[in-house]
Amino acid sequence: MSTKRGITALLLSVTLIGSSLTACGTESANETSKEAAGKVEKVVFALPSFNRIPDDLSRVTEAINKITREKINVEVELKIYGPAEYSQKVNLALQSGEQLDIFTGFEQFANFASKKQLYPMNDLLLQYGKDMKGILDKDFGDDLLEATTIDGQIYGIPANKGMALPTNLVYNADMMSEMGKSANDMDSIDDLPAIFDALKQKNPDVVPFGPINVSPSDTGLVRLLRGLNKVDFLTDSTGVGVVIGDDGKVRNFYDTDEFKAGAAMMREWYNKGYLQKDAATASSPFSEMIASGRGFAYMGGYGGMAVAQALSAQTGKNLETKRIAPFYFDTIAVNAVVWMISSRSKASEASMKFLNLLYTDAEVMNTLLYGIEGEDYVKVDEHHVKFPEGKNASTVAYTAHLSSGIVGSESLQYQLEGADWSDIELKLKENKETERSPYFGFIFDQNSVKTQMSSVNNVVNQYLPGLVTGSLDPETTIPKLVEALNDAGAEAIIQAKQEQLDAWLAKKKL
């Protein structure tokens, strides 16, 4: 899975915005609490954590509930699961009727909505979520919730984070310097072969380029092409049924000139020895090659300009990044990580009150992420924290800080010591300024073509790794891919998307 999700961070204007919104949220929340019945309502909140999950969550739960009882008359029961089991646990609870009020999903929003598993939020937002809506508007723009709106009803709250993730080349800066080159020599993707050739002359044993992910292999080619050509994937990641630019015509991405040109480029790179021969089937990410000094560069989607510091720390090498393609906002870029309320929830109002607090109250948000001040973390300054002396992420009693790009508003979150706060502000700025697709807000209902969607996904997974790594010849392989996709039902998907998109556009004109 792409590093992109781990490196998200949302910027706020300054703490003045955060503190004023938090104060406002506190005031209105207290009013709500006074009007509420004396009984404290309980909500069950399922959090994915990428850190070690402690057996005992009582300290953190009680610290959060001390705040929520006072401000909104709500208690929260935390269910924390690792990423490998999160979806399974959530789906099991939703199907069994076990209480689960608030949950998230990774690129699964449309699927939950199609199964009628989500609670409509319009009225709840108006009554209990005004403060949250205010910070979303400030940090992103007032159209954010279009990405989670179906037939006029809002069904989810996107994670308030840096979502504009341009394609960057991540490279070993020391190797670049040794060959007499610099970032100034890379203005676009077309400049990279000259860099790779110079590297091969200087360090013939170093592999110039590799995939960021394995299983399936991902060289970043599709992300690159989406940004360069303004491709909207229309809320499913298969690529069967996209719109390029603003002509409104739904087509098979793999049968376009844009994809064919990209695959031809990767084939040329492969034939020139820029990639390993087993790049399509490699069992370890290329970052391990870079860490060992045997790899030079890869492409990934990263927001802001300070990510190289974290990547250098991970690999032990002096890494830098250079943007080589812009980002293009389509709906799936926003609704990939969304907080939702179960349609079965008997505590929908309490759930919205808690979500409102989670996005606007820095104390609740940071307790959920970092635990108890003085025990699990130490405050360094207004924006930064560190682990207590002699402790780290593996040895503190509690931390979920790697979920910072998932929980609440990153513009109000603490950052670990060393993080550049100005980079958070840059991400906020770029969220607002990055070009949006004219179809931003369109959500494809897959119900009529579920079988075809499953079949085409299997076909894409079979052919795409070989094409994006150049190990398969696009001249002979793409026709086979397109034929296999058509046999799997691609035309039915394209037709369904076209009909839904036309209807969506017609409604927007009314």
C-alpha cells in the first residue's frame, strides 16, 4: 500500500484558527449538553492503528471520556484494530448487529453506501456538526462533502488531511551529486532517462528505478498519467470507465493513447535496464534496495515538501524528492478515507456530537493519537511532541500517532518533534489550490454491475503489473488486456458509468 497514506498531514492557518474553532465548538457543545437528558449516551468507535495496540485501553478511554462526558454528555468505547483485521472486524460488526456506531473504510465508502449501511448525516450535521463543517470549509474548501454526498444526502466525513499528493521522484541525493546532476536537471518525466544513463555509467551495479509497492507491483505510472492527463477514475480504482479532461466521455483507460504511451515509456525503461528484470514479481519494496545502496529512485505520491526527511530516516540514506507531475482531485482522492455512522446505530446523534468534537477539539484528538501527556508523550512546543525519555513508539504504553492522517483534523494535531509545521500549512494551501475534476462529487453506484466489477478487477490485477514495470510488451499485451476486459464485462461498466454521469451532470445544471 502506498506510502502516500502514511504521509498525509493537513495544515491549518495558525493556531488562532484552531483555538477559535475549538472554543466555539466547546461553547456550542456545552449548550447541547445542558439541553440533553441526564443519561450519558455510549458510542462505539472503531479506530485503525498502525502502531502496537496495547491490551488495556482504559487509561486513554477514561481520559477521552472525561472530556466528552463534560462537553457532550457522551461516552466512547474504543475498538482499536490493526490494518490487517480492521475491515474484517468492521464488516462482521455491521452484519451481526453488534454495536458499532462510528467507523472508517479505505476506498470502501461507495461500497458501504450501496449496501445501505450508512446513516444519512444532513440533519445531524446541521444540529450537531456545525463546528466540524466550519473547520472542513477552512482547511479544504466548502465543496469537500460533495465527495461523500449521494442523492443529496451526506453519508460520511472525509479525514481532514493533506490530500493533494503530486507525483514525486524520490532519489538518493548523494548518488545524484556524485554523477554531477541535481534536481534542476529534472523538470519532467522526460528528463529521467538522462539521469538514469548517467547513474549507470557512474554506478553500474545500482538499479536506477523500481516500484514503490509490491503485490501488485506499482511503479507510480498510473498516478503519473492521472495527474499529467487529468484523468478522473470516477470512484473506482480499476480504470475501466474513466473520463479524461472535460469532454464527459467515459472510456476504458487501458485502451487510451495516454495509457499506451505510458506503458511504452516503461517498456523502453525496462529494455534499457533501468528496472530489475523481476520488477513485476519482486517480493520486497524498492525502498529496501535504496536502503541497501543498490537502488536509486522510485515514484510516489507525497504532499508538502518535507517528506524527504522522514524517508531518509526510514532508509538511512540521504534522500530528496522532486515533483514531476501535478495532482488532480477526483472524488476518490477525498472519499478514500471517510468516517461514517452505521445505519443501525441507535446513538446517531451522540455519534455526530463525538465526530464534531474529534475534528475540532485538539485535546480529544491528540489524546486519541498520542495518549496521556507526561506518560505517553511530552509536549515540546505549541505544535510538537516527543516520546518520554528512554521511550519510543514501541515501548510507550500507548500511541496511535501513525493514524494521524486518518483521525480528525491534522491542522489541530500535534506533530512529532522535528516535523516542519510550515509544511502542514503548505499542504492546506495546496488542498485548496489543486485543480479539481469537473466531475468532483460524482459517485458511481456499482450495484448493477457488481459481477463485472469483480471480473475486470481480476483481469487488471493479472496484466497491469507487467505493463507498468515494462516487463510485458505493450504492443502485444494491451490488445490482450482490452479483449480480456471486454470479455469480463467492461462495456457494461462503461455504459452504466456513462448513464449515471450524464444523469449527475443533468442534475447539476438544474
